[in-house]
Amino acid sequence: MHKNYRLNEKWIKASILGTIWAAFEIVLGSFLHNFKIPFSSNALTAIGIVILISVSYIWTEKGLFWRAGIICAIMKTMSPSAVIFGPMIAIFSEAALLEISVRLFGKTIFGFVVGGMLSMSWNLFQKIINFILFYGFSIVDVYTNLLKYAQKQLNVHFDLVWMPILGLFGIYCLLGLISAIIGIRIGRKLSIESIEYQLDNKFNSIYDKPNGQKPDFDYSFYWLIINTIFVVVPLILLNFTSWMVWGPTIIGIVLIWIARYKRALNQLSRPRFWIYFALITMVTAFVFTKIESNGFEEGLLSGIQMNFRAVIIILGFSVLGTELYNPKIRAFFGKTSFQQLPLALELSFESLPSIVSNIPEFKVFIKNPVSFISLVISQAEYRLEEFRKKSARNIFVISGMVGSGKTALVQKLIEGLKQSNISIGGIYCPRILDGDTTIGYDVVDIQTNEQTGFLRKSEDKNLTKIGRYSILPEGLEAGRCALDVLNNNNNQLIVIDEVGNLELENQGWASRIDELLNVPTFHLLITARDTYAERVIQKWNLNSYNLFKISETDGDKLCNIIIERITGYEIDKN
């Protein structure tokens, strides 16, 4: 029994699409929002529509849009903005609406145009939903009464309530139509022309890690539960208690969030937050006084109550998003049926700095937006070919406890593979016994069968220690020599037994593993203890690999699997 951690090509393409889209969201989005440029969210949506539609002319698989939307939405968390859930929901919804449209009407001009209009219009619907979510349905009453008051004052005889919304909806549909047409135009160009894009091998990017919390932030599953309670309870209190209860409660929760989360403080320090706070409060007070005749004080209190609700929702989503970054939570989803998503994300995060660094200068966008986007999208085929080469390599990871027989299995595999004419290099490390007592380990060069002492129990203080053993320099050098790329040019499979704490600390065979992974023609077989296997996979960013637990693995079947994967031919089991 084993687990196959390999990406299928549809997810690889979705990863490339989502990463290109995310690069625009992060770089251009930060520029637009920092300079407070109007309709910046619409501009970013337009770019997303153009990217998805244009690439669909060269990649025709179904389901690419929504997959790319998920990738881009999650990568959006790398943006300097502290707001996570809103943009994530918007990005995925836009991609899903475009996907639905092309499923219903096909990848036709009509399907793309309808999809583009629906995707762009989602920005309007989400703004309306956000207002209702943040301030409750009271904001609907305030809006309706305010428009009715204006209608009466202006002596207008038709209903004004829906006019602003319908007008905005028309503008959004027009923007979606234009975006779809641009995407169609670029897509046709891509399908008939081969755009050569020269990639720069040098890049420096600040987008290597998600912004927000420090890498050493103390993630806690318990705080995730507590924060969920902190969001739900105040919303209940706002509906069923007086201000003397919900006021101090919400203030106390906000102070706790500020103490633990930088994002909470960032949100409260934004001028727009306080402008909205004052505006909503005063408009509500005005509506209650002029229209509902309930008194200024009651209106003022209702406005404050709506704003306190908004504080809980906005800050609550922000801090929940922080805790959801917990590596343990992401690792959990990696073990479920969502397995392809984490693997695709790993590819995306790996390639994002390169894609960001190769976005053409902004002046190109100003002069010719269509050419600008075409240049960036032309990276897609290059990236796909890059990933194809990388995923063609097979990496086999065998994990097990100390003394579980990993090395014995490796020796059996070496014998079986050599009988099948698979050329093998690398090392294995047999245990050395004195009676029933383990006194150390040797290293064996698989090509030459030369055996050299590697680890021994020794009191020599001049030797480097690893656990209870000392490292013998001659064994270390012999192993490094056996794993040298130049000594393995004619080998199909390289064995590294066993990778552990020494390599995780960038010693032992660590540098050789780096070099071997840079050669896509080498297939690798790595053994590691159960306690180290996951860390080894993460350290070397093994996106596509096959994990075998020794307690559940049959040696003969594993040998056949390796032969099939390396040669491409299925073994006759009869």
C-alpha cells in the first residue's frame, strides 16, 4: 500500500493560470490600492477574465477556470492587504461564474461574453452582500428610507430605490463585456501565433512569504476555536441585549485581538475604517430623526450598533484567516481528498517569484495593455513544459521506524532492479553489529560495492557527533562521492539511504540532494524515518513523489512499481 503524491496535468495548468492571475493581483493590486485608484477591484477582475479566456484557446480542458480561481484566491493571501476572505471569495466566485457560463454555452463568444459579464457583476453583488453582512439588514432599511426621502424631496414620481443599483449593474456588465472581448482577441492571437518570451534567470522578489504575521507566529488550534466563539457570541448579544452588555463585550474582544494579532491593529488604523464608522453612524441618526421620527439618540445608538457589528465581522475574519495559516491545518487537508490542491499550491508558490519578476514594466501596460497581457500569458506554455520535465522524474520515499528494515528493503530492491537492467547509483547504509549490539553504520557505494565506515560510537572529541554516534570523515566523503552528479550520469535511479536529522540541518548528503534534484532525468529513491519523512519532503519541496510505509509495503510489488515508473512499461504480474 502506498500513496501517490503526483499532480495531474489539469492541476498543473490550473496552477500556472492561477499563479499568473495571482501575480497581477499581488503586484498590480497593491499598486492600485496603495494609490487609491477608483475601480481597482474591477481592473483586477478584468485582468482575471482576460487571462482565463485567452488561455482557454490553447488549453481546452474543462474545469481549469474554477481550479485556477482556487489557486489564485489562496495565493492572494500573500498580498500586503490584511483583508483575506473578501478578495478570496470574489476571485473564486468570478472564476466559478465564468466556468458555469462556458459549461452552459460552450467556449463560444456568447459563452465567454456572458461569463465575463457575470464575473464582473459579482463585484457589485459582493459589495452589497458585504454591507448586509457587516452592518446587518438595518443598512437596507437605512438605504431604502434615505432614497425614499430623496424621492419625496425631489418630487420624483418613479421608484429611486433600484436606480443606483441597476445603473451600477449596467456599468459592471459593460466592463465585463469589454474584458471578455479583449480575452477573446488575445486568445485568438495565442492560438495562431507562437509568442517568444525571453525569461530572465535573475529575479529578486519580496513575495517569498505571506505577509502579515511573522514566520514564528504562535499558531494555535485553540485560538481558532476561541476566535470563532468571539465572532458568534457578540453577534448574538447585539440582537438580544442592550448596549451596556454588547458594548463592553465587543471592546474587550477587540483589545484581545489587538494584543495577539497585528492584522487587527492594521485594520483599525485605516482612515477609511473610521470614515465609514462616522458616515454610517450619522446617516443612520439622520434617517431615524427625519424619517422614522424615533429621535436622534436612538438613531445614533443604532448606527453605533451597526458599526460594532462591522468591527466584529471585519476583524473576526482577519484573525480567523491568520489562524487558518496554521501549517498543521494545511497538512491535514493535504491528507484528504483535496490532496491535489496542496500539491498545486506548492508549485504555484515555487514559481510565483519568477513570474512576478518577469512581468514587463508598467509603462508597457500603459502603452499597450493587450500586448502587455499577451507577453505575460505567453509564459504559460513555457511553465507547462518546465513542470512536465519536472514531473517526469519519479521520487520514491520509503519511511519506517528505526530498525524496521528500510535498508534491508533497499538492498532487495537494488538486486531486483539490477536484474531488470535498471542502472543504479547512490548509497545504502547497513547497520554494523557487535553481537546483538549496534555499534554504528557503514556506507556502501552501490556502483562499486565499496563499503566504508560512516558512523561509530566513539569518544574522540575531534569527530562531529550525530546523536550517540560520531561521523567518520572517510565515510562521509565516500558517500558524497557516490552521490556526485558526475558519477551518476549513466544511472537511471539514485538511492539515498538514509536521509535524516543530519541532512535537515544542511549537513551529510544535503548538498548532494540539492544537486541531484536539479537534474530532471534522475529518478530518486530516498529512505527516512517516520519522524523525519514529512520534514524531508517539505525541505526539498518534493511536489510529486510516491510515499511507501515499510510496514505496508511488499518488496516485490514495490520493485515492479519502480520499474514501471522508470521504464514506462507495465510489468507482467502473471
